[in-house]
Amino acid sequence: MAALARAALRFLSRPSYGCVAGASFLQSSVRPGLARGICTASRLFGDAGEKSDGTLGAHSMQEPQLENETKEAKHEDDGSRKTSHSDDLEGEAIAGEEFEEQTKLRVLNRALEFVPEYGWSMEALAEGAEAEGLSAAAAGMFEQGAVELVVHFVRECNTQLRKQLTEENARLQQEQDEQRPVEEFLRDALESRLRMHIPYMDRWSQAMGLLLTPQALPDSVCLLTELVDEIWFQAGDRSTDFNWYTRRGLLAAIYSATELVMIQDSSEDYEETWSFLEHRLANASLATQAASQVKQTGESLVQGVIGAAITVSHCSAPNFVWVPFHKAQQKCVLVAVS
Amino acid sequence: MCFLRKARGVAAALARRCLSVEARKSNFGYEVVTETEKTNKVYGVFQNVAKNYDTMNDAMSLGIHRWWKDSFMRLMNATPGIRLLDVAGGTGDIAFRFLDYISSKPHRAFQKEEQDLSWEEISQMYEQREGEQSIDKGSMVVVCDINKEMLHIGQARARERTNTNGLSWILGNAEELPVADNKFDIYSIAFGIRNVTDIPRALDEAYRVLRPGGRFMCLEFSHVTNPVVERLYDIYSFQIIPVLGEVIAEDWKSYQYLVESIRLFPDQSAKSRPN
């Protein structure tokens, strides 16, 4: 979606004066997923190579490896089968895209090591590329630069959390232990997810800022919704009514607020953050429980509404207290305290 | 006797075949010429045009080529330490922009991150800026051009600039670069590749001199997609630009060649297809 918008913007921004032909830039990459999808679609309609993203730079870089790959594939195939030239090209295009994706992942993972020093930036990506044995110019593969690095990291964290929770649930099922109370489960899930930020805590405020930029917004919103959905699903939520939305909305708000608290927390092992998290979950559980158990009595409804209101007010307009934000620069920020 | 006649016949046939292999045809604008002729003719065009190269570019693109080159730089997004080879960049447009981009990067990054500084930190920053060179980590740009006149213009411009650290000039053919293997991080060719006689060879050379992970960046005129605009552009190209060439540079033919070479260069989709 973001890539389409970008492509549209790029097309529209091309000057269309009479004398200007439209300069063409040969550059490193289009978003691989989108490109692959478009490639597949165009192949289905019998129009190969419409949006192939093999640029000469990337393609010529891959040529030796590709030649080996296609040779091996041919050996494996039945020798009597004829492959046409266009099939070869398509095969090369697919192999090229996969190679590009793998290279991007390698560089992104390596660049994370340089984030504490260089921040979430093109420099970190360039250092990552150099560390992988590629030229620093390979960081130019990432059109959005630092934003792609942050989005990759957040996606990796979500994947790791999903694995963790799935394993835990499987273990509980095997041992036939009792399911933990929902609140405790949510607390542990959010805590383990937030702990993944600890190695990058000094630069996490920069990452949060990058996630709010327009080019990152679709991705970051998607990732947040995926995260809260995953956590609730693993907690056992199978609701099919409006509760689905309230629960996830509340959890997203709690997560965001806790993240903000965490970046300025200077306590031992982030204890203040976890206590903040517990209190927010306790406030929120009033809302969820009351909504599910309510026998339409006014009192429990009112209690539920108050619980939700307290949660939202603590998340969005907290009790203001000045606390140190950046130790080196002695900045302070208003923060929620409970 | 009959053997000698046969031998002469065979020799003649061989000679004809050799000649036809050597005299491969290429396009010089809409004119079909041999490849060696094309190289010489293109050399002649740029020799004539060198002094007014900027004016020529302004005429061809109504001044928008400057925006394109700035965009090109942003797309390149070079970090300090990058080595750039700018081919067919005789007058140094891309090279100078690269130097400016690299030297301004630390300041821009600094501005983005540090908003509230104490006065001590600011004074430290000034001391640092005086001490260090504007290019750190060994960024360098090498400008390569086949045409001496274009290089002279570029060098004259460089002398007027304050910051030329890491800039060097070499005379060379894009099809046979006088550069060792795996040397550069970025190979750029701006408005030059359509003038190259044997483009696949130039691309092979680019592949050779680039490091693994290096980027090939090409900026070139291409086809207009909108048919209405295309017609206007055709009129402008064929009726107005050569006249301007005659008026500004007293050289109708060179500008005719330049306009025709744009028409013959493959369009955007053909260029991005791997082949």
C-alpha cells in the first residue's frame, strides 16, 4: 500500500512540461513483496517483465550466482524438457528477487548491531552492509532508509513474541496446567514484548519518532494491531462481538503508554514500568469483566465505564509529574504516575 | 589454374566477411554509421558543445535537469566513505553535488538530533568543525570522461570551488575504463549512456569496477508517456532545439544529433528488463 502510494507520488511528481521527457532512474529496488505480487499478476496475464525490478546494478551483481542456480536447476530437471527463453528470464527474475530479499534481511539484521552507536539511520545500514562484506552503497537498497530498519526490528520482535506465546501455550496444554488468569497473561506478554526494546533503549525514542512518520505510519499501525491481536488471541479471546474491538483498542493504548513510560524509566530493571503496566491492566479489566458479566444492572455498567475511563485518562492525560527523560542532556518529560 | 581461381574466390569471400564484421553499424542520431564513425562523431559533438553544455542542457529540459540531478543525489543517499565513479560527467555536475551532499550530511544529522544545546556544546561543535576536513572516512569521487574539452570545463569549475577534497579527473572511455576491478561503491552515468557506442560493454565495465553490493545509477532522458505532451515535446525537440543550438552555439547538427539520440534510446521498460 505504502509502496503503491510512493510509486504514484513518484509518477505524479515527474515534471510534465513539453520539453521534459521524464528522466528514468535505474535504482536498486522496489519493495520485494509488492514487486513479486505484481510480477505474479503480470505473468498470469501473460505479460512478462512489465514491472520486473531487476536493475542492471543488482542484476549484474547477481549474475554469477544466478548462472550457477539456473544451471543446477536444469540438471535437476528432466533433460528432455525444453525451457523457453522467457521462462528462463522469469525464473531469473524470481531468483533475483529472492536473492535481493535475502540480502536485505542480512543487511538489516547486521545493521541492528550498529544502532546503539549510530542510531536508527542510514549510517547504521551502511555499517551493516559493510559488515556483511558488501559495499556501503548497498544500504541504498532501502529507499525509506532508517524507517525500514525500525519496521524490520518491530516485525522481528512481534514474530519472536508470537513464537514465545505459542510455545508457552503448547507447553501448558501438554502439561494440562490451568490457564493463567487473563490479566496475568497479558501482563507477562506485554512485559516480555517490551523487554525486547531494552538493548536499544537509548535510541528507542528516535525509533518511536520514526514509526510516526507518514511513510512508516501504515506499517507501524499494522504492526501494532497485529501485536495486540496476537496477544489477545493467545490469551484465549474468541469473542465475535464488539468486545473484540474494545479489548484490542484498550491493549493498544496500554502498550503505547507503557512504551512511553519505559523510555524515561531509570529505576532498577524498569520496575516502575511494570508496576505502571499492572495498574493499567487492573483498571482496564474492570471494563472488560463488567462488559462480559453485566446483567444489565446500572451499577456494573457504570463501574465498567469508570474503569475504561480511568484507563484511557491514565494513558492519554496522565497525572503530570516531571521526571528525567534523557540523563545526558538533562531533559525532563511529563509522565504518568500511578 | 582452377585451384587458384577457387582460392581467390575463397579469399575474396573471407575478406568480405571480415570487412562486414568490422564495419558494424550503429546509430548516430537517425543516421546509420559504423561504430568507429559514431565514436568519432560523438566526440566531435561534445567538443563543439562543451563550452555551452549547461546552456544546451537548459534548452533540452527547460532547466529542470538541475532538479533531476538534485533528486539523483537524494536517491543516491551517499554516506561518508563512499567512493563514486562518475562516468561521462566531464563538467562535474554530479561530482560537485556529491561533494556538497557528503559535506552537508553531518550537519544535517546533527541538526535533526540535537535541538537544545548548551553553550558549551555549541562552542565545542565550532572547534570541531574548524579542525576536521569536510570529507571524513575517505569519500572520493572520480570523474571520467572521454572528451578532453568537457574535462577542461569541469576542472575550471573545480578551481572556483572551495571544497574539492577527494575529487579527481581521468580521461577514459566508458567501454574501457582505466580503473582496476572492484574499486567503487557507486557508478553513476548522467546523460551519458546514450552517447556510448557499445552500451553492453559499458555495462560490463560498470559491473567490473563496482564492488559487490555496489550501485549502478543511470540518469537519462527517456520517452514521454503522455501522447499529447509527447507531440508537443516532438515539436519542441525537432523544430526549436536545433534552432537554439544554431543561435547559442552556432551548431545545428550537434543539437540535431542530441535530440535524435534521445528518440533512439530504449524506453523505461526496455531498460529495466534484464537481458
